[in-house]
Amino acid sequence: MSAVETARLGLARMIASGEIGSGDRLPSEAELCERFGVSRSSLREAQKMLAVAGALTTSGGSSATVSDMSAQSIMSGLEMVFPLLPLNRFLELLPLREVLEGHVAALAAARLTDAECARLIELADELTRTEPSDLAQQLDADFHQLIISGAKDEMIAQLLSIVRRRGRDYRIFDEGSHGHEMKAISDAAHRELALAIAARDPETARFLAMQHVRATFVWLSGLQPVPTVEGSDDADQSRVH
């Protein structure tokens, strides 16, 4: 095992065991180097790795502290990696997304207010009337965000946000007649899902949300689209979600 890995594991054990908690400053470099039997450079490299992973925070020349371990903090590493995933690796994660989307849809059916349910149906209808565009993309994001936030689970919400953001890099609804056909299927799925949630039917909402993600998997697997990087000339085209 390398010295950097020894230091990383040592720090990880201190955090995981509760020896040092959220907001606590790490012991001095001298103390940690002696404890782990590593050099300062190896210790610093290990700290950088944990900072990228969201477990530590650093500022200026002061020693690192344990992060607040919020969903945003610990998902920060994933947020950096996900945009780099090739399509085949992204597709491997869709079964997980399918389960999570079903879970939040079921919770939303129980937890959204009547006003939020009405807004969900309104968004689904507006999306149906909207051609593939930046507006359609925003409406889609608003629709799903309302469901996700309605579940009131910060960790799952953050994870789904990262996965869905990568999904939006694959733009397929502008692919001629096929794209419009797929959007029509997607629009119908949105409305069915909104109605199930408004009817307070969690199991139907779960099934429809999972089926919606499954359709995305089939489309991406079949089309094998090249992702469009944000800011490119194609940035105004529609995206799969």
C-alpha cells in the first residue's frame, strides 16, 4: 500500500469512527504524519483526495476541517466525474436511476400538496404544447424537480440531480420524425405520472416513473447519441431527460 493510500485510509477511519466530526479541524500535520508513518507530502495528497470527495474542506494555509457531510458536499466528487462518463457507463447507472425515480414519485404522491399536484399537471400540459427547445428543456426540469423535491430526501435529490444533468447532454428530440415521436411518448408519460401523483396513488406513480426511465434507456441504447457539451453550437437543441 502506498504512503498516500495509508494516509487516506487513516484519515477516513478517523472520520468514519467519529473520532473527528463535521466541522472539526484535523490534528496538526506533524501529529498525523507520526501517527500514520507518512511524509507531509503524502499526507497532503491524501487530504486533497478527501477534499475532492467532499469529506474535507480546506481554506488558505489553515489545516483542513471535516466537511458538514451534507448531500451537496459528499456528492461533489460525483458531480465532477459524471460529465466525463461515456454513454455505455452512463447507461449502466440507469437501473439505479430507475429505482430512485420510482421511489421519489411514490413519496411525492403522498407528500405533495394539492397545489403542487395541480402545478405538476399544468407543467405536463405545457410541455406537451411546447416544441423541442430550451423552454421545453426547462419545463421538463421543473416537472421532475417538483417530484424530486416533493419526496423531501436531500441525498437522493442531489444524486438524481447529478445523474439527470448528465442525461440532458444527450439530445434526441430534434432527430426529425423519430425525435418528435419520442417526445410525444415522453409527454404522455409525464401527464400519466402527474395524474397518478395527483390521485395519491404511490404504486402507480412508482411504476410510471420507472417505466419513463426505462424508455430513456431504450432510446439511448438504440440511438447511441454523442453528448453535446454545454456551450457548444448545439446548446439550444433539445435533450433527452
